[in-house]
Amino acid sequence: MTGRRRKRSILLPRLLTRPARTGALTAGALAACASLAAGCGIVPGATGGAGDDPITVMTWAPQDTNATNKPGMPAFARAYARWINAQGGINGHPLNVVTCNEHNDSITAAKCARRAVKEGAVAVVGSYSQHGDSFFPVLEGAGIPYIGGYGITNAEFTSPLSYPVNGGQPALLAGLGSALAPRCGPVTLVRPDTIAGDQLPALLDSGLTAGGHEAADDQRAPEDATEYGAQAQRALERATADPLEKGCVVPVLGDRTDTFMDSFRRVREEYPGVRTGTVLGSVDQTTINATGGAAGPYEGSYVTGWYPVASDPRWEGMRQVIREQAFGDNRVDAEDAGVQTTWIAYTVFKGVVEALGDREVTADTVTRALDDGLKVGTGGLTPELQWRFQDKLASVGFPRLVNTDVTVQIVRDGHLVSARKGFVDTTRTLRDADVA
């Protein structure tokens, strides 16, 4: 077994001074938003009295790109607004949801953030972007909190205005490494050749080495390729380097994981016994169904997720929103981790607004409530959430990571089912991660 790589120092970001800002829209701003509703995805809410002012938030995600797309997240956010407004809003406040397509592009991600400022958003809720270095400075400068991002970048676990609801890629990969360590021979990680992708090997290795396994072979791949034949061939060759052990291939390529597995399936027969593992977000039940179910390439794969399996009754509240407000919208899938994260993020936001009571709902009051130790429950889908800047993983560069729990699932007879009961806490494993 090879030793663990040398640790590097981690510099934590300095705390930013957040100016107070008002999130309530003026009558002129509301009129402008109403005129833009068709073009920018705003869900208008009725204007109430002084205590019933509309609340504006933003949800963004990439759509119609050649890489990872998450159209279900903004679509579900708009459905949630219709649903909550039909019930009288949040604590009497109508909810306006502004959506933005960040196109998997750093410049556009920053534009989405500037638009959140312009629209008077009190928070960005349930969003996905790989470009935290582009949008966080804009949000931080305006004092707008980022609640329930997808967890795709380290910036989401370091920014003082980030309030993640899951452990993101760090927890998923650490948990996957722990699950694969006793079950695999040589392990090959196939991941995007991007800045976000560069963070993945150390996280998987933290779980592998904690289980007494050597580090994985790190194989870069284009994020937007249309086929991965060469990468699949090399991954299989490396995973079978030891003829006495069954190796594992771990593709973590977002939406392109399915493309990789199509190439992988074509050459896999030459390498019998190779297993696969991946993380939720790179594969879900919809993907498994579309690729042949029990006869497809994912059968037997280990998959780590943040939440209970999609069939769990704790998702009933989210399913009710989909039934009532997104029925027939094929972008909104209850088994999509992005949709699930958006539901949890809005559950947290709703809890914050309710906790504010009669106080004005602004970016500053939302942030202060979260920073003052507010605890928010999510109906058992996560542990009770509470954020402190210097939390349990601050020493390894994740000061905002408060939910380290993952679930371990396996594809059995074409269905994602729990491989073990309950959650797995990855805190100790992440403390050993080399993620500088």
C-alpha cells in the first residue's frame, strides 16, 4: 500500500465585513420585475401591507450547456414559490423567485450574482455553480447570503456568507472512499480536468487511506467530451493492474458520467470483475433507468448521497410541491439531487423567515439570524442545521461544512437502495484530507 501524500498548509479566508442592506422591493422595482417576468423567470407575489412585503430571492443553475446542467433546480424553485404563495406566503410574505442561467461560465455566474443585487434579493437559495470564485465576491460585497448551494466547490465551505445544507463533494467522495476501501483492489478516479475537478482526488483518497487502502490513480478527462473510449480503456487497464484483486473505476464527471459509462460498457467485457462507484449527482435513479436498469452498466455500483433514498417517506413534502405545482414538468424530478437540495434549501430559508417573526426580512436580517446560531430542522432529511464560521472542519479548510453525513447506496436489480442503515459521518475522514 502506498503512503499518504504530504499535507500542505491551508489558508482560511479572512472574514468579510458585510454591509447592511434592505431586501424589500420598492413599488418601482416591483413594477420593473413584473415587466420582466416572462424573460427572467420571476414568480410574482401580491403586494401586501407593511408587514406583508414580498420577499425576493434568486436561484441559479446551468442550463443548455455541453457540460453539467441542472434545469430542475430553478424550475423547482419557481414551483415552490407558486406552492408557498398559494398557502399565503412565508409568514405572510409573498415569495418572488428570480432565476438565472449561469451557463457553466464564470463571467455569467458573476452576472447572475450582480442581478441578484439589482433585483433586491435577500438570499440566493438552492443553486448550482462551479464558479464560486466569480460570484461570491459579488454576494459578499452586497451582504447577500448563499443558502443551500450544491456543494460543488470549496468556496461554498469557506465563504462567511455561505450556508451549505450538505457536505458537497468533500463528504460524498470521502464517504465513497471509505465504502470502497474494503471492497476494491486498485482504484482509478476519472474526473474533470477543471479547477473543481482538481479538488476531487484528495477527497476520495482520504476515505480510501482511512480504510487502509492506497490512493487512487488520478485520471483527468475533458468535462464536455462526447465519448470517453480512451479514458475508459486506460481506467480499466489501471484498475486491473493487480491480477489478484478486483479493481474499481470511479467516474465523477457530473452529467458526462453517463457518457463515460457508455464508453466504459463497450470495453468492459475484456476486463471481467471490475466494479464501479460514483456519487449522487453524477448518477441518479433516472440515469440508471435510462441506461438499462439491472442490465445497465451501473448494476452493483456503490453510490454515496447526501440524503435518504428518493423513495423515503421523508420526501413527501417535496413530492407534494411537485404534484401540485410541477406536474408534467419533466425538468423537475423528485429523484434529482439538485431538486432535493433546492427543497432543503428553501425549507431552511422558510425556517429563517418564520424565526424573524415581525422583523423586516432583508439580506442582513437573514444573515444575522443564521449567524446568531439559529437551528433549522429539515424533517430528518439532514441533521439539524446550524452554522458557525469556525466549525468542526475549520482546521482543514472547510469552516462552513456543518453536515458531514452521507448515505451509502448500491444499485441492486436496477434500483438505488440503501447499502447500510442510516447516515455515515465523514468528519474524521475529512479531517485527514489533503485538500490544500
